[in-house]
Amino acid sequence: MKGITSKNANVQLNSGFETLSLHLQETMCLTLNADKGTSVEMLITYDGTQADLHIDVNAADDCELRLLFWSEMNEPVHFELTINAQTNSKVHIGIADLQAAEADYRIKTMLCHEGAEVNVTSACLAYHKHWLMNMEHQKAHTSSLMKNFAVTSENGDYRMEACGSIQKGAYECSSHQTSRVLTMSDNHQCEVIPLLLIDENEVKASHATAVGQPDEGQLYYLKSRGLSTKHALGLLKLGYLLPITEVISDAQIQKQLRMQIEEKVMKHD
């Protein structure tokens, strides 16, 4: 596993699977570069003291990136991610934050070249998590997808603003988003703001949002199979969060991540 502690770092991404650990102190600026035609998967964990983390992901022509950012922060973090997708590149970013620390996420994607495709998936236990996602379609034949999953705790504070923007001339683009939030009590703050800003006619765009408490019918079914209320609720929470593990295709890594999610969920109030 590579480890980075310096305030400024450039990492060249090579084809295959790698892991990277970031140890944060105050501010870190990280640039991840993928050359033309490379196929990269990477699990990136980050921990440390209260910090600002700024990341630029540059995907060259015809490359495929699957990057999963996994928080291990026990102190507040400000996380900024900019994605630059070149011609016919395919980028799938996952961000998982199951920690109790406050976090502020800002994700910006610029689709400036035809054929570029960017998917961003987020999953969090929302003690205090605020998100702002922007997908900017500047060229034709680009596509984006945002999938956001959250489980709020007692006194939780979750805010998701997801914006898909299609500019004039970016015809035959697709911009889709979906957000699902499971609220575990009445005592929480939860706000989901889906936005579509479209200045072109020949496009496909959609948004869907679901926010609510555990379904009584599902709980009854699970409890009728002998599960306690705690375990039944745990399974429902897992259903919201486990999709984040699919960003990485390695079966062993997926298993390890699922175990971490299960451990966090069972401790989650």
C-alpha cells in the first residue's frame, strides 16, 4: 500500500489494482493522473487530523478509472474533488464516509470532451455530512450519473445538493441522479436538493429522491423470520450502504469493505 503524508503530491495511476493511504494534517493537495488507454482501480483511504483535502483527478482519452475514497477520519474534514474527463474516458468515483466526524464534500465534474462518462456514488452514515455535487456537460455525447445513499442517525444532519448542468451545444447528453436517505428518527435534519439546469433540447435527464423512515412492512417481514428489531433495522441500513462496495470489482476487497460497513452499521444508533 502506498502512503502519502506530504502536503502536495502527484500520483501517476497505472493499469491494474492499487491501494493508497492518505494521512492528513491541515491541508493536502493531491493530483491523480491516468494516461491514455489505462484501466485503473484504486482504493484510497484517508485519516488524520482536522484537514482540508483537495484532489484533482485527470482522466486522459480512452482510459477507465474506478476510484473508491474511504474515510477513516475521526476529526472534521473538508473534501474537494475535481474530475476532468477527456475524450471517451470512463470514470467511476465512489466516496464512503461512515465516520461520526463532521464532513463537508464538494465534487465538481467537467465533461469538456465528447464521449466522456462520469459516475459518482456516495454512501454515508449522516451524523453531520454536507454534500455539493456538480456535473457540468460542456460537450455533446457526454454522460453523468450521481447515486447518493445515506442513513441519518439520531440528531443527524444530512444535506445533499446534486446538480446536473447541460450547456448549449451539449446535445445528446445524459445526466441522471438518484438519492435515497433512510432516517432513523424524527429528530434529525435532512435536505436533498436535486437540480437540473438544461440549455439544450436533445438530451436525457432525470432525478429521483426518496427520504423516509424504515418501512413497517419490511420490518414486520424480517421480524417474522426471527430477527430482532435491531438486526432487522441493521439489514435495512445495509441495503442502503452496500452499493458503494461495487465501485471496486475485486471480490476480496468487496468482502472486506462489506465487513467494515456491517460493523459500523451495528454500532449506529
